[in-house]
Amino acid sequence: MPFERATARVVSKPWGSQDLRPWSSADSQSAIGELMFDRIDPHTPDPSLLLKLLFTTQDLSIQVHPDDTFAQLMGMPNGKTEAWYVLSAAEGAQVAIGLNQSMTRIELRDAIESGSIADLVKWQSASVGDVFFVRAGTIHAIGAGLVIAEIQQRSDTTFRLFDHGRTRELHIDQAQAVANLEPTKAEPTPTNITVERMQLTSCPFFTFERLDLPPDATWELRVGCEAWAVVIGGNATIGAMRAGVGDVFFADEDKAVVKVGRDGVAILLAYADGVPDPDLLRELDGDFATRRPIEQRRPVVSPLRAVEQSL
């Protein structure tokens, strides 16, 4: 399936923002919380992965998602494991990942009913470039002042435990049944595959990478399964399509020539494979990027810096 430009679906949320720049020029009189990306042809089957951009001006609800086993018992095709990459962060912005102490299911129910669950999740600071992995069953929340790129299993199933005074329904029984009651273990830190490729996280459902391609170079990007790409800095052309900050593309078992602009380009790429693809990226005016030792490759200055400084 050739690389194609994705379409953005605007989702209003009470905690959203009316200013999505530089990631989108979407205009709305209501607060936009999410941009959800779809295939350009609405009649094509939905991909197994869903890409979103989240914009928060208030704290989101504390919530949890089921794993595949629980979801299928409820008649749903799959659960929801996700990963976040922080694109923009206000001073003091935070996310919550997991509990800060072990609990029993009875204690969890009591904490949800009393609202004390808000003090029992593990809040941590969030800065530009941070990566967070949220395995299904992990109680979590996103705080105010963030723009986040989220890749996830395609599922809308969310069980709310706490909603910061908003009047939406809580899902106490379901949350109690699916939540992990132990503090979350630290996930592996992002690692360089090559100078141009950083593995942000991998799990059985997807691999999430950041590509930093230097100015005025030409590359071949080859994906062997469904993949989502979002430009987060600089510019390039992907095939015949211009690619600037906020542009999103989809492909399925295809390759495209990427011609990088004078400022370089930074791309978040997520694909439906549990391990990094060794043949993902090839420099057309040089050797295979994946075969050159890191110390022999020219350093890349991230084009995201200019975007970060403008926020």
C-alpha cells in the first residue's frame, strides 16, 4: 500500500485547547482535545494501530484500559496498550503512570469511591522528548499543559476512576477488575539503533521510533507492515508529498524516497511489529544506515530544537 497522507478527525474535549499550532491549523470554537488520524479512503479497513495528538489545558481523568484477554471477554476485539511522546510541555507539566503503592482490589474500590485515588497515582514530570509506555491495566493520567503524540492499539475502551470534578460516569467495577495493583516498573530507556534511528519503545503490538535525518540527504524508508509517521521538526518530501511539522502519513508494506530539506527532518514512526526492523532506513547517497557503526556516522542536530524554542 503506497504511502498516503492521513486525514485528521477533530475531537472536542472539555480539557482541550483552541490553539493547536504548530501541529495543526484546525479551527474550532470549542476546545479540541484530540486529533485522531485516519486513512484517506474511509472504505479501507481500520489499521490495528491508532495515532493521536493530544492537547491538554486541564488534567485528564485518571483511567485504565483493559488488556486483550479482558477486552475479548467483554466482546471487544482487543485491549489498549499505548505509548506517549511529549511534543510540548508547560513548566511543571506532569503525567501519572501507575500507583505509588501496592493495593488490594477492595482498597482500590474504596479509593475510587472516596476520590483518594488522585493521591495514590505516581505523578512524574513531563518534558519535551520524554517517552512514556502505558501497558494495558496501568492506571494513568495526563496532566495539563501538554501536547502528546500517542500511538495505541485501536480501542476506545476507557474505564474512568477519577474525573477532577467533571460529571462523567466512573467505571468502578470494570476498573477494579482490570487494573494492575502494583507500582509500575521502570521501562527501558530509549536507545539508539543508529545515529538516525532511536528506538523509543517496543512491545508485542508496536515499535515506536524517532528518526532524525540530516539536511539535504536522500533516504529510502521501507516498512514491512502498517506504519504511521508524523513529522515533528524540519521538512522533507515523502514520495511526491511535502512533509512539514504536524503532517501525518500512513503506509502498509511499502517504501518511499525521503528527500530531506535544508533544516533536516525529525519523524515519529510507529509500526505494527514488536521489534525494530533492521531494513527500515537506507541512505540512497551512502551505505545502509543500519550497517554503519555509529561512530562512523555524522552527528545529527535535531531539527526539533527550532520548534521547541518557538513553543
